Amino acid sequence: MSQRTTLPFSIEAGLLRRYAIETNSGKPRARCVFPTRLGSIFRVDEGGVLRSTVEGEANFRTNHGEVDAVFMPKPQTFADFKITERREGAGYLYTFGGTPRVWETNRFGSARRMHFLDQDNLLFFINEPALMRRLEQVLPVRHRRL
């Protein structure tokens, strides 16, 4: 990694980095870790206080594109998290249900189709189909069919 970031979910981030080490086989390599653009999705208002419903989030910039990763505290998983996709204009609209809870607006728009992978307490949001396929090859993840 070209930039070190202290993350509250360092074990999971370390797991992703371990699988993302560049090799001759062309596996994705994490170059930088940034805050994710998804932050507001997993925040809910409880008595006038915004509270995160996940343990952490990070954007990994790799040599094959970007991936947003969301982490739940173990042993919680994304098994009950529902994602719905529909076309809206020239883009896509996503709504969510189940656990973890999401913001009241419950709408996330994207100009490009998103792909979702999960593994236990990890959920990945990916815009690049090629990066999704590469991650499926190097990580023990499940492709979420919408």
C-alpha cells in the first residue's frame, strides 16, 4: 500500500490487503485506502443522534479499479441484508432492507450498475465488472444476485 490508514476494523482490512497483494497472476493490489462515499447509507437517527449501523467502511483503490468495503462486527453478517436494483433514467437506483439498518431516505443512485459481493461480515460495492470477477477469483466471496 502506498498510504497507511488507521482503521477501526484493521483485522478485516488486513484480510482484504492480504488477498490483494499483487502477483504475476494479475490479482488486484490495494494502492490506497480512503473513506468510502457510502458513509451516510449506514447511519440512522436514534433520538436525534446519528449512529452507524456497521463497524466500519473503506474505499480501496486498486490497480484494477475501486471497491467500497463495509464491515460488520463479528459474528454479525450481511445474510439478512437485501438489495434491490431498478433502472432510473440513465442510471440505477438501489434500495436496501434487513440488517444492518440504513438511512431513512433508503435510496442510493449510481450512473453505472453496481455489483455486490459478500463474505460473512464483509460487503463489497463494485462498479467495475472486471474488478468484481478478479475479486471473486482471489477472495472467498458470494456474488449477490439482484
